[in-house]
Amino acid sequence: METDAGTARVTWHRAGKARLVLAVSHGAGGGIEARDLQALASALPAHGVSVALVEQPWRVAGKKVAPAPKTLDVGWRGLWPGLAKHGLPVVAGGRSAGARVACRTATELGAAAVLALSFPLHPPGRPEKSRADELLGSGVPTLVVQGGNDPFGKPEEFPEGSYELVEVPYGDHGFVVPKRAPLDQDEALKIITDSVVKWTASLG
């Protein structure tokens, strides 16, 4: 799919009778193979939600590092007509940098809601560099799913707001849980998928 930032790619996991589209993009250091994105793509179609996994142009071009936030927003805007063309409500989502893009552009693009996975509230060790204004400014129903041990912002660091927040205990920025944790990796991913299934059902 062509955008003003270059060629992007959308991989669809379609529901039989879709009532919503969840469009989710990756972070600044990884792609759509991220465990949480793959888990959602596997689980949600059975619940009437088609999942569109979005690869930003820089990733399709084989680059290792994401461009500036404004360029990410340009790529996301360019994709939106293709995501919305079926006439279904579209939930904007992403992990890490992708979550920031979804929050920044939700109102402008007419997103039904925002799913923010591993929202990078601040750079690791730099809580004074808060990005809370992006999250709080989404302007639509928003669900944050955050690892309990995420160095980019633990759940207790998040400000009060109208969004919902689900914690994945012991999870890091990629929702990896340590082997000594009382829950295993599959259980951690089930917390993510179960919470998103429940939340998308509440959107109508």
C-alpha cells in the first residue's frame, strides 16, 4: 500500500462476520512478528474482529531504525483509507511507538478507539520525559495493556485518565515474563488477548 512515507504493508487476519477492524502496527525496533501482535491476530477473528497487522514503510524498506514520529504519522495516515474502506469501525492500535502513532492520530482519522500495547510513557530511566499527553489526548475510548515491569513505564507510573489499563504481571516491554514468574508466557499472552476481546466487545 502506497503512502507519502513510502510503501507500507498490511497483513489481514479476517473474521468470518466482522463487526470491527483492529489495525495494529509494530514498535520502533521490531515488526509484526511481535508476540502480542501475533496473539491478537490469532485470537480476535473468532470474536468478530478482523485484525490488520500494519508494517510501516521504513520496515518494509528493510531499515533497522524507525524515522521521526511525524514520518510514522504520515505512513499511518496513508494507510487509513485502505483500513476503513470496508465501512466497519476501525480501532487504531499499535505497540510502543505504534501506540503513540495511534494516539496522536485517532481523532483526526476518525478511529473508533485506540489500543495501546506497551505504551512508552517515557524513555527508560527518564520519567521526566513523559509522553502522557499523547495518551491522554487520544480523544476516543482507549485501552492500555502494559507489562508490570516495563522500563518504558510501569502501570503505577501512569497518570489518571479516562482510559482503561490492564497489567500483564512481570511482563517487560515485549511482554516477556521471567522464568521464575508465577505465570508462564502463554498465560501472559492470554491476559492480553482476553482483555482485548472483552474490551472490543464493549465497543459495540
